[in-house]
Amino acid sequence: MSGFPELITVNKALEKIKGSLNLSIEVEDVPLSECVGRVLAEDVISPIDVPPFDRSAVEGYAVLSSDTFSATPTNPIELTVIGKSEAGQEPSQIPQISSGTAVEIFTGAPIPQGADAVVMVEQTKRVGDKVLIYSPVAKWRNVSKQGEDFAKGKPLLLKGTRMKPWHIGALASANITKVKAYRKLRIGILSTGSELKELGEEVKLGEIVNSSKPMLTALIKERNCIPVDLGTVEDELNKILERLRLGLEICDIIVTTGGTSLGEKDLTPEAVQKLGSPGLIVHGVAMRPAKPTGAGVVNGKPIFILSGYPVAALVGFEVFVDEVINFIYGTKPEPKPKVRGRLTRKLATQVGYRCFVRARVTPSPSGYLIEPIKLTGSGLLSSMTKANAMIMVEENVEGFDEGDEVEAYLIQPIEAPL
Amino acid sequence: MSGFPELITVNKALEKIKGSLNLSIEVEDVPLSECVGRVLAEDVISPIDVPPFDRSAVEGYAVLSSDTFSATPTNPIELTVIGKSEAGQEPSQIPQISSGTAVEIFTGAPIPQGADAVVMVEQTKRVGDKVLIYSPVAKWRNVSKQGEDFAKGKPLLLKGTRMKPWHIGALASANITKVKAYRKLRIGILSTGSELKELGEEVKLGEIVNSSKPMLTALIKERNCIPVDLGTVEDELNKILERLRLGLEICDIIVTTGGTSLGEKDLTPEAVQKLGSPGLIVHGVAMRPAKPTGAGVVNGKPIFILSGYPVAALVGFEVFVDEVINFIYGTKPEPKPKVRGRLTRKLATQVGYRCFVRARVTPSPSGYLIEPIKLTGSGLLSSMTKANAMIMVEENVEGFDEGDEVEAYLIQPIEAPL
């Protein structure tokens, strides 16, 4: 029983972990309907021109632009309407334009051969089989040119893109039904602690429900990874070793909770050290909460030893596991929504520690007010459920005075019920 | 064929739509594993105290705090260790503390009867069955009091909370296995356009793939709602009417694409008007892109007539459908990540229109540079895939000059491959 021999900074810890990883994540075909949140493993080359033909961007009349150059509101020019071009029509069925003629055309319809512009309907007047044009139109005006969105043979999306709904739209527009993406990472969750009962089980006095597992499961799913339940084990070295070995076989990343401190019963760091090389490489991080976080690498796979305290586990997950997921995929973290505001009270943090302070942001006539909730209390999830923001205080900062302007990142809408 | 008679502002349009809605969304039991992103339909009252008993927040020795008041590093006080309290142990099995005694205790273990504080192990030295205490400890220091996280009978989470992973943790800590949440909204997607082919189908010259449907499907899923495919129909009034009637029966919200302009073939607004009262209430919005957006309400349910152009459909969805989903659930929009930076070129927008300009943000030594990509080109999804941000220009702004500082919201990490 003693304190941590030496604390490592968050950045140094991440550097050490990343430097020891050796994972290669297979690539798989993913249908478009499953692509949101997935990461492209290669550039996608457009197999066709999008749009696949010159088409009208508006409703009006397809014309030869040179016919319209003298048109004015008082001296319109007159063209003979020789047909119609409707969306979905085959271009060969549409009459060909020559000087003096026009084709009535709808949005999305093919541009007739010979035409090089579309006059918007608002600048025309139809009189029987004639149309009056009140304004000149420049060459290719109101025409979506073949391939102007995505050109055949050119990259449509780049490797490393984490796909959003509009990427799905872009792929669909080129009639691409599946893409090569990295498979979802499998993240094992191992809970340790003799006092833990599973959610829904009967809980005797002295026992508590394992709240970290459902929370971590939710966090992992939110990141488009697959949670793998490695079970809950008592504080026994051999049981922990056995589950970690299983986890190394079937998962890409392992996350454990509990057993991170340096007490008699905190066996997970010891287990990770025994599992293989390099073993335990981080134990104790200069951060608050989540100081007792540990991390190891075995067979090139990371094992994160998170606190048994749920808020510390959450912060440890967001600081370490998130970053390593992005590192493995080659992606960047999603941007966080931030606000600046004035502290409603002094916020004392310890120099040398990166601190994550739960906070409540409220609007005021003079800008946002930011009330720090708790620096300690990493066992209290109510400190999260009562917060709509977090303040991250860097290692070189000693804290802030009441009224100081600080930045906070929002974890909920500011107006969410708290 | 003519222009829109009168454009309505985004805010007025939303007001009109919301004012006509009459939807009541049923409440259902949702297991914790499915709760992320769901909205609580009632306050959740904690059925138990969390933690359920006084427990130690650290490893050390449970003591009577008054025994320690004179302890100093040079004059430690000595207590007799009469037992151990381990996590998971039943409190009745733990020896009772009286003056002069201490119990070795682990993190999370029950506080023995009689004890009112825990001395951290770092401030002690064990010598056989005695322990030396080098520092006084205040009453209840290092003790997590029963119910201090969530008290029995008190609200644990509030109605209207859109649940995040830590809410799941909080519910689990009180052994709550399911909650009452609003059921997921069913959002129908009806595509209109004779030129449209479904993703994966053979596409003849003159036809295009329906890219909006897969994109909208992804948007709807991202918002934790259920997409319902109402099919793709040609530009025929009766077919559109039939599908809208079906949609009103089986969906809460309908979204259509195509058929929003005022041409001969744009029949959806007419269909919505025919369906019932109040029918079409918005047609043409002072915004760019997505000016031809329409909206109606029939049987209290909203129908959004989005553009056939995918970027306009996307913007229309985010401006109108998102807002109405939040309105129905009583939730607030998730905060957007924003940055401020200087424009790399002039950005001309039209006064009176709310404009959504795709942009590319890049870091520079003097701060972020923001390059507007396109104001027009709402048919070009490449204007989205090449963007990492959007600039929203309010109606009363005439645009910005090169070098002006503007705010943009990020739709991707700044460093994402574009």
C-alpha cells in the first residue's frame, strides 16, 4: 500500500501507448446503409460521371445562347418551341436544337443536342408554339454539366473519411452500393471487484451495481465500435489473467474497470504486466479525475485500466480510449462544441495535472456564466448528470479566479433539464 | 410556370408549422441498453440510495475521527487494528469501531459501525496489529455517504433528458433496468421524379440515382428516428396522393423530395393541399439553398417538401425537420462545434435570405482561415464532401468582405481528408 511512484502526463502516456501498438485492422465491404460513422479504408473512385449527362438546373427553355444575346425586356426575341425535355427522358428522343428553336425543359431533364444554355421560365413568355425570351443567357448558364459534381475516374471520397450522411448521398449519386471500410473495432470490457453485481441482479447490503459496464457499453457503441462483455471477476489474479487472455484473443482493445489503485487488491496492473511484453507501460497519470488510470500493451493491443469510479472511467475513456481509436483508424477527433464564459466562482486546480471539471453553463445578459460543479467526487455520477459542460484545465494552469473568462465544452444542450 | 408568390422567413415558417402540429407520441419502456439518444418521458425517481451504504472512497483505515485530532507526522497516534472491511462484504460482518480501534478498509468497502472517517493509507504505517496515524482526519472525510450521489425517492434524471452514456451509468447505479421514453418517431421518405432510379438499379441515359433517399435515411437514423421508405413515384398527382395518405397512416412525419418548384410537373405541394386541413402552409422560404422548400400539416402531422437537389434537401432537413423533431420531443438542439476565422475571399449573400455556405476551414499561424466554397450549386454534393464547415449568414446581413471575421460551424474535423 503506497502512492503512485511517478505520474506521467496525459500526452506522454498517449505517446507511449501509441508507440507500442501493433494492430492491423482488416478492411471489409460495407453496404451504404451501414456506412455512417465508418472510416473509408481507401479512396473511392467515381465509376461514372455525376451528373451522367448535361442536364437543366432550372425549368425553362433550352436554347442556343447566341440566339439570345440581343434579348431585352422591351425587345424580346422569339424562338419556335420544337418539343419538350422531361426528367427521365432518353436524350435521343429529344429534338435537336438549331438557331431559332427552343425546347421546353424541366429541372433535371437532359439538355437537347445543339443547345448550350437554359433560359429560366421567369424570363420567358409562351405564346402558342413560340416563346419570347426577355433576357440574354450566357453559354452553359443553368446547365449542370456532365461530371461537374464527380468526374468518372476521379476520387469521389478520400481514404480516412469518417462518413456522414452527405457522403452516403455522394456515393449513391454515383450508384456505388458498397465501399471498403475498416471493420469495427471490438472493445472488450472487463469489470473487476468483489462488490459488483450486474444490472438487474439482486444487490445485498455491501454490494453495488456495476454501473460502469452499461456506461462503457454505451460509449463504445456511440463510437461505432463493438462492445464485448468479458465479464465481471472478483479480485483474484488468476481470474483476471484468464479474462484478459481471452480478451486479447477476441478483441482489439481491452478496457478494464476497478483495480487501478495500488492497494493489496488492485491486481489488474499486475495481471497486465504478467501477460506479455511490453506489458504495463502507464500507471498513474497526472490528471484529475482518473489519476489511477493505467495502460498496457500486449501483443500490440492496448489494455486500458480505468478507475472503478464511473466519472473517472468516463474521463479516462474519453482521454485515452477515444484517442487510440482515432489513432488506429487514422482519423481525427470529432470537434467539440465550446463556449466561453465567466466563472461564477474560483476554480482551484493543481499545477501539473490536467483537470476535467464538470460545469454548468447558463446564459446571462452579459454572456455565459460557467459554474464549476466538482473537481473531486469521481464516484458521483450526479456530478455528470447535473452538468452540461466540462472545463479542461491544462497542466500549466493553476486554476482561475471568480469572473475569469474560461472555455468549456458542452456535453449537452445548454437548456437541457439538469 | 412562375416564381414563388411570396417567400417566408425560416423563423416564420417554423412558427407556422409548429403552430399547426397536433401529435402525441406514445411512451414506452426502453431497456437501458437502448437508451442512448432516447428522450425521457418522465422524471426518473431513484428507488434506492446511491451509494446504498456509507463506503470508503479510498484505501486506508476506518477510524473515529476524534481519535486522530492530535496526530502529527512526528507524534502519530496509535490504534489497534481489529479487522478488515473489504468491498462486497456485508456490513454486519465487519467489527464495530470504538475509541482506540481501527479497521483496515478498501475502496468501496462499507464503513464499519462506529467509524466516521477514513485515514488514507499514505498517512499511516502498519506495525503488526497496530497502525500509526500521522495526520488528523475530519469527520466523514474519505467517506461516500449513503445516498450522496442519488437519494432514494428523489429525481435521478429529469423528463426531457436526451440520454447520454453517463445517464445510463447513473440509472444503472440505482439498478434501474428500463425507463419510460418517447417512442422513436417514424419518418416517411417519399421520393418523386420520373428520372429517379433506386441505388443499385440499372441507370439508363437520362436517368439518375435517387441519392437523396439513402442520405435522408442516414440523417433520420442519426437522429434516433425510424426511416420509413414510402417509395419513389413518378410525377403523377394520384400516385403522390396515395403514398402521402399511406405515410400519414403509418408515420409521424413525412419528408418528400423533388417536386417543390412551381413548374407543371411539381405536384407535391398540390397533393399536400388536397390531403386535408390546414394543408400546405409554407411554400418558398427566404433561404439559400432550399428556397423551394415547402411544408404542410395534415391530421396534425407535418409534411416537409424538400428539394430534389441533395444539398438543398440536406439543408432543408437540418433547418426544418431537425427543429420539428426537437419540438415534438420537447428537446433542445445538440450544440454545434463552432470556430471563428477570417474569410479568404468576399462572400456575397442576398439580404433577406438566410444563407448556408459550405466552407473549408484551415489553420494558419494567425488563426483559422475560412474559405467559402459555394453559395449556389445545391445539386452538387461535392460542395459538401469538399467542406468541413458551414457558414450561416443571417437574413439581415449583406455578406462579408475578404478578411472579415466570421463564425462557421464544423461538420467534420478540421483535419479530415477533403
